Amino acid sequence: MKRTLFALFLITTLLTALACERRGNATNGSGTGPIVVGYYGDLSGRTSSFGQSTKNGAEMAADEINKAGGIDGRTIQIIVEDDQGEPNKAATVVTKLINQDKVMAILGEVASSNSLAAAPKAQAAKVPMISPSSTNPAVTQVGDYIFRVCFIDPFQGEVMAKFAANNLKAKHAAILYDFNSDYSRGLFEFFKRSFTSLGGQIVLEKSYTQGDRDFSGQLTAIRSANPDVIYVPGYYGEVGVISNQTKQLGIKAPLLGGDGWDAPQLWQLGGASLNGNYISNHYSVDDPSPAIQKFVADYKARYNISPDALAALGYDSMKVLADAIKRAGSTENTKLRDAIAQTKDFPGVTGKISIDKDRNAVKPAVVLKLENSKFVYETTIAPEGSTPPATSSAPASGASTAGAPAPPAKAASPTN
Amino acid sequence: MDTFVQQLINGLNVGAIYALIALGYTMVYGILRLINFAHGDVYMVGAFAGYFIALSLGLAAGPSIFSLALVLLGSMIIAAIVGMIIERFAYRPVRKYSRMTTLIMAIGVSLLIENLFVARIGAAPRAFPDFLGSQSQPPIHLFGNAAISKAQIIIFLVSIALMVLLQWVVFRTKVGTAMRAVSFNLNSAKLMGINTDAIISLTFAIGSSLAAAGGVLTAQYNPNIDPLMGILTGLKAFVAAVLGGIGNIPGAVLGGLLIGAAETFVVGYGSQIGIASTYRDAVAFAILILVLLLRPSGLLGSTVQEKV
């Protein structure tokens, strides 16, 4: 009896696999049928807010395109996979999307560590992958099929360093970063380089690891170093607690961060302790431009929540991909790759997107101030010419800031 | 000087939580010679029980000692029930087999609880409501830069009260006498007319409720709770129990405070002697190895063990 059951089980599994295979092949035609796009992200792990927002944005974009008649009459179908925020699972689900679902392009991931794990799979299979929001330079260096629609860490680190030095008039900065995150380490390096080249001094560097709950040891050491600002380029889960404990230790220096802070859960974790901190980000919901306001209104109507930057980037990544498919006139991989690479001045929600020779998007960043559970627009800082080379040796020399110097009221230096 | 005092406060604050959890390890070990590896997860269950109580009663964040007391008590009761269920349905049926079987069962229970929680509510961190207003209020200044926050004061006061209460129960009540009798010899205790099953059940209940108190208290300081929060904290509390002498109640408290202080000092001062702050977790386990090599019975577990 057991044997029969086992045999039955084996047969069913094989049949299912075959069926999937056939379905996959059927959708791979280049002429008709839906355009199958894979999305992978963290939908249930520690950074699931990122994955959910990005997915929401991408799906909304796909629906808009489909409602408007699709691309040359073909609709877009997104197949969603959850990688639980773990790099090895990211690689697995991307392999599944490529081999089983036969997707024509891939959107994902948010966290650079996960994108870095999955990108080699896409590159090897020559399937174009667009990361909505992985900012570590190494991601697109994986190969010529890997793109992104966001700026990169050297620029994001530089933006905050400039804001701290020019707008906040900070001389001494302390850094608290996530030791195991490619994203956090990248921002830490580039902030440090820019800030010191602007005449500032890093008084203390401390680290933590994702999942830590107590930061009072690091923060007490930072307090005794007496910095003007504290740079915390982490993700919202830890940052909310860090901000909380900063207040409990009576530290008055503001915390500065990056786009990894941008999640609704940040406010629940940090509450009022977050007031007066600053982050660099991809766009601001307060931006009065009609395109952004329409996006914000549509998103709110659909999901009943205000879109964070990751939702906007998810939306943009889908739109950039659709634009490239339209221009390529085909979903054939080399043509699609070339079309994405040629994207120029695409009007995205997060700014005009042009893909440079390193397959990164060149666009400005905004600095937002945290006030009463809201990100309030502070200033915009634009890149000069092109972004610095993705590898090291990117001194922050040239680039000037569009936003700085800020009006005197906002430049009040935080003395303690 | 003020920085040193501050780091000491931080360290003892973390240590108090380890101590509360270590008590559960040590009590169960004393009575059954079982390392209850699911205990760290009971701590997590306690934190989530508090979270869901607050959510269902609509106790929003906002300074209210009453809300905190209610949530604390509720989560201790729920965790006590969870502890008794684990004992009744996982450990009691295999108690008559070898100790290895029970140990493997404990690991299985631990993984089961963690994955059930991940599957049911997701691994994303959740924010425990702040009942002390510590997000907006400045801390209380002691001297120089040294300060202590309201959450830290509450953590110290409640954990000391619970430890004193436990000491009283174990040494001054009839139930406590029975617990000590069972820990000396289970079979003789049974012959003396003690309902050993009930006593073991009670031991799990007490240990679990202490862990839950630790979970709720720590969430007042670090509001970030997730289903895997009990793994590392539980292991460190276990090390604390071994350091103090497993089976020894004051030892568990001492061990917890020492581990908490040690890791905070590594974070605070380690870089001055070339140890990065990321070594904080390695410290506890280095201590475990040293204790096992140099003093296997632990700091206070030398001659006469008060196994409870």
C-alpha cells in the first residue's frame, strides 16, 4: 500500500513538472500571448515591507499598461516569488522564474545582498534584470543584463555627507552601520570618504548586525565622542530601535540615514524619537509635480496607504521595462537588453531616468526630514554630469549640490 | 567615569533580561536534568502574547503603568500555560526514555514554535507599544552624562521583584519544598506522596512566566519583536545559567548579569583593545567554553547544589 502511494506520488510530481514545462514553453513565443515578467522580493522576511511596497508599485504599473491596451496588444503578466529576504533563496527563486516560468525579464530585489545573489543567475541565462532599488554599485557590475532604476551608494553617501557638512554645518560625525549588509557598508564607506573630503571628521565608527536589539553599548560610546551628527545607514527594523535608544540615552545629535529607513513600520518602532532626523531618498510624496501627485493618489486609492520610495521605484522599474519592450518591438533578450540600456530621460515618478554606461540610473536625490510620523521635503541634491565610476576611486571632489546652501533657518547647527 | 557607569547600567539592563530567562533554564534543569531548548521561544511567545493582548484590548502606546502591568500579567499567564502544554505533550511522554530523547524533543519543539510563528504572522519585526513614553521623554540624569531611562528603571525593579518572589516561593512555601524535594530525587519524592507531575508542571509554568516577563520588559526598551528573537537571547541565557552553575537559582541571576555586562563592555570598549563591536555575540560563547574547561560546575554551583 505504501509503495503504491509512493509510486502515485512520484507520477503526479512528474506529471505536474511536465505540465509546468509545457505551459512555460507556450508563453515563451515572441509574437503573441502575454509578456511574462518575473518579480522576486522579500514578502515575508525581516524586510518584507520593502518587498511588498515594490510589488504593489510594479503591479499597479502593469495594470495601468494593460488597461491602456498593453504593449502592441500584448498584456503584461507578473509572476511573483517570495525570497524571504535571504540571498540563497533569492538565487533559487530567480532560477525558478527563468527555468520554469520562462520569464522574459526580471524585476527585483530591493536589498543589495539579495540582488547580488540572484543577478548572476539572470546574467548566465541572459535574461534582463532590473533592480528597482538596490543601490550597491556591485549589483550592475555582475554583467550586461543587469540594470537598475535608482541611484547608487557612492552618490547616496555623498548626498548625506554634503547635507551634513553644508546644510547642517556638522564638523564631527559618528557612524553606526550594519556590519553584514552590503548596502550599509557601502553607504558607510562613501559617506566617510565624502564627509572627510569636505573637511569633516569621523569621530567614531561602530557596527551592529541585523537582528540586534540592544544598541545602548554602541550609542553610549558614540555619546562620549560627542558628534554633531550620527550617520546610521541601516534598515528600518533596527533603525527604529536605535532612534528610540538614542533618545533614552539623552543624545541630542540628529541621526542621518538613507532610503533603507523608508517603511511604515519605522514610525511604529521609533515613534516620536525619530523627530528631527534626516534621510536621503529617491522621491518625496510632497512633490507638487502633477505626475507624482497622480501616482500618489492612484496608489492611495488602490492600496489605502501612502506610497513609499520603494513603491515608486517598483512602479518606475515596470514602466522603464515596458518602455524598453515597446522600443525594442520584441521580447528577444539581446534586443530588450539594448533597449533598456538606451533608456534616456524617461519620465519616471522618481525623476528623469537615464541609464548610463554602467547600467545605473542617473538622477537626483532628495533629503527628507522626519517630523511627526512624516517625511518632510527638505532639499534636492543632483549629481553633476554622470555618476562617479561604480568601483572605488570615486572621490567626492567634483559634484556640486543644487540644494545647498539651504536657507539659514534650516541650517541651524545642532550643537549640544 | 560617567561613560563607564552608563555602560554598566546598559549591561546590567540587558543582563537582567538574561537572568529572568536563565532562571527558567536552571529550574527545569534542576528538576529534570533537561536543557529545555524551547525556553528561548517561550520568551518570544511571551513578548507576542503581550503584543496581542495590547492590540486586542486597544491599549495604544502612551504612558500608562497600568497598561504595562496588565500586559505583563496577561503575557505571564499565557506563557505559563504554553510552558505547561509543552511539558505535558512533548516532554512528559518521553520522560521515561533516555535524556537524549528529551533533548532532541526540546530542539524539535523549539524549531516548531519558531516556524509556526513565522508561518502564521511572518518574520517581519513588529513594534511593541511604548507604555512608558520613553520615545518622547528624556532620561533621568544621574551625574555627568550618565542617565537612566524609565524603561531601564522598570526593567530593574520588576526583575528584582520577580527574583525575590521566586526565592520566597522556593524556600519559604510548601510547594517550594516539594520542588526542592523533586530536584533531589524524583522517585523518593514520589514515595513521600508528592505529586511529582504537578510539581514539574508548576516548575515549567513558573519558568515560562519569568521568561515572558523578560520578553515584555525588554520590548519596552527595544520595541522590535519578531518570531526569531528568542534564538540568540535564549542561547545566551542558557550560557548565563551554565556560568552561574546550572541548577542554581542565584547562580542564574549572577550569570545573566555578568553575560549582559560582558557583552556591553565588549561593544563599548572592545575597539580600544582591537575587538570590533560585532564580537558581542561571540563573547557569550567564549565564556561558555571557558567555564566548561575551567569550572564546569559554574561560579556558584560548587559543593552543595540547591537544585530546584
